[in-house]
Amino acid sequence: MKNRAYKNPVFIVSAIVVSILVILGAIFPVGFGAVAEKLYNFTSNSFGWFYLLAVFIFVIFLIGISISKYGKVRLGPVDSRPDYPFFTWIGMLFSAGFGVGLVFWGVAEPMSHYFITPFSDLKAQTEEAARVAMGYAYFHWGISQWSVFGVVGLIMAFLQFKKEKSALVSNSIKPIIGKNKAVSNTIDSLAVIATVMGIATSLGLGILQMNGGLKSVFNIPNSVWVQLAIAVVMLITYLLSSSTGLNRGIKWLSNINLGLCLVLLAFVFFAGPTVFILNTLVLGIGDYLSHFIEYSLRLTPYEGGTWVRDWTIFYWAWVIAWSPFVGAFVARVSRGRTIREFIFGVLVVPPAIACLWIAAFGGTAIYSDLFKGTKIAEAVNSDVTVALFKLYETLPFSNVLSMLSILLVFTFLVTSADSATYILGSMTSNGSLNPSLPIKIIWGVLMTAIAVVLLLAGGLDALQTASLIAALPFTIILLLIVASFIKTIKTTNKN
């Protein structure tokens, strides 16, 4: 089995493509960044509408299937039960999903919208700007992004545990494309490449934030060399964790992540303006729900501007690029749950945690700027990586909070990368549930290398570019997955 993995055309093609990108980016970082920027502008300007429409379709599809008669179908044999307790399962979803991104953007996003508003006629740094900033942050971290993970995870879990087929993206759309081997290998290779780019974006964001935290606490400068050192330590740690397997390393780290999140969340909630946080949470959710369709389909062809492209379209492209990995991982840990339980868990619980996190952290930062005259938004506009740590300066035990957050970001990075090496190993080993350690090591090294190359080629902008470009072909595949699942579920038994 191990020898066959190296001969797998999906492994060979995707590893060569990623390796070429790493080499080109390392040798020609400036040129690599310039080409990437041109591709970014072309993709976002020409296909932004496509990303928005696709994600909206995913939300409607999942809600529809959950309330239909198929919601009772169990992802596994009829008498199967979930492999993991609910708390552990949610911890795995949250850690492998967007935990590290939420820690990065939980303060940075609402403060960015507060400083530069989503609407050209809305005055910045006002009470109304604060309200819109919170509502939009909830929207970006709500059910839309998790619907993308849910689409991939649902059909993979269904095929893997109900139909007993390997967890390959190509298998999920065989009812549409047939059994053409070349097409299947191409689709699986695109899924792997998109996954690597999506993961590299998150790893790069986490590395940038850790560097920002070290600068705030220890005055260690923001530099490529510091970021490279963080990447190397992270690589060594997650390869060690990866060698312990899914039920030890990833499960253990996921519980630590969720526990640390809850500790920090509880502290900020009670040490910050608690009543204001609760008020902004309720009001923000109301604004989110009332503007959901408007924000989901919002573009600005008449007034121009790049705000929607820089935020909503980037987010949707990022989650689409991540979706093969997160979807496959979510499927792997969801055996035994009904489709309705699965969709509830994916669409409700992690977004609810995300909204509470944004209310506590983003709400406290906005309260501080609005009513105490601090300049957190201004600091975030200058350096987005220090957002969380600037907030901590307004709270007691700021250094302790900063150290815990640096640890949290690190464990999130390790968990995400650990999970990703497992999933990438599986995707390039014919869907094996136990990919070989050498294959996982190869993907671990390539993921870290592409993240470092993107940081060298342009930092945050290059990270955003990688996700946007990699996501375009995979968006088409996701729409085919939805059509395929509808066709497949109709032929399944009614149990």
C-alpha cells in the first residue's frame, strides 16, 4: 500500500505542481508576487459574482436537505452511533475549520470595518459604523462559510460510511462525470492543490499573528526570519503530532484548543464590558439575519470600489480552497451522526461560537475606541497582526492573555496542519483511512514551504491571492458535488 501511494498519479501531479510553485516563489519572489497579483485582480473582478452565488446556493441546499425526509439518514449503518462525544466533535470541527482564522480576525475584522466602512456613504468611526462592522463580521463567520465545509463533508461522509466508498472528491461526483479515470485524477489533483493553497493561507496568517504577538510582548521585530523560525518549529511539532495518529495527537490538541478558547472567551467576556457585549451580540445577530440575502449577493458594479472583493469574495474563496481538507476531515470524524445532526453541528454550533467570540473580542475593542478614546482601530489599520494584542493592553493581565493567545494560535496551527497532512495523505493514497507517515511528512514539508514562499512574495496580499486563484476551479466541482448528492440520495434506501 505504501509503495502504491508513491505511484498514485494524484500524488505525483499535485506534489510536482506544488513543488514547482515553491521553487519559483523561492527563486523569484518579486516576480512570483507580481504574477500572482495580476491573477488575483483578474479572478476577483471577473468571477466574484460566481463565488457569491455558489456559496448562497450551498446554504439553501444544506438547509433544504436537513429539513427534508433525508435528514434522518444516518452517516453509517442504521444502528451506528457517533464515534466521538459532542464536545470533542465540535472541538475537532472548530480546530480543523477556522479556529486560527477567527483568532486572527476576531478583533482585526470589526476594527477594520469600523476604520474603513463597507459602504462609501457611511462615516467611519461612528456608532453606526460600529454596528455595521459587527454585523458584517458575524456574516463573514456565520453559516455561509461553514456551508462550504458542510457540502464537501456531507457527501464524503455519506459515500465513506453509508456507501462504503473511498473518501475522494472524484467519487463524490461520479454520478455526474462517470468513471473516466483521467477526469477523476484531474479533479482529485485540483482538490489537493486547492487544499494546499487554502492551508498555506491559514498557516501564513497564523505565523504573521504569532510574530505580531511576539512583537507586542517581547518586542521581537516583524521580520521574515522570525516568521521562518516560527514555521520551522511549527513544522517539527505537527509532524511529531501527525505521527501519533487521529485518535491521539489531533484529538488531544483539539480539546486543548477548544479549552483555551473558552478560557480566553470567558475572561474577556467578564473582564470587558459584559452588558455591552451581550447587547452587541443580540443586535449584531439581528442585523446579520435581516441583511443576510443582501450581504450574500452584494456587489458594487455601479459605485465601484474593492471592499467586497477584499473581504467577502476573499473569504468565500478562502473557505472554498479549504473545503476539500475541512470537508474530508469533518466527514472522517462524523461517522454515525444523522444528516440532520451533521448539518446542525456544522451550520449552527461553530458559527455560534464564532459570533460569541467576535462579540466578546471585537465588541470590547469597539467599546474601548468608542467610549474610552483608545486607538485600536488605527493600530489595526497600520498592522493587522497586532489587533488582538492591542485589545489586551486595555484589559488586566495583558501579558498573560497575550502569552496564552500565542500558545492558542500555535496549537491551532499545529492542529490544522496536523489534520491537513492526514487528509492530504488520504487524498493522495486512494482515500486510505491510514495514509503512510512518509506521505504525510512530504505534504507537511510542502505546505510549510508554500506558506513561507507566499510570505516572502508579498505577505498577507500573496496569501489572499493564493486562495482566490486556487478556489476558482474547485467552485465548479463543489456545484457538481451538490448536483451529484441530490442524484445519489434519491437512490439510497430510506433508512
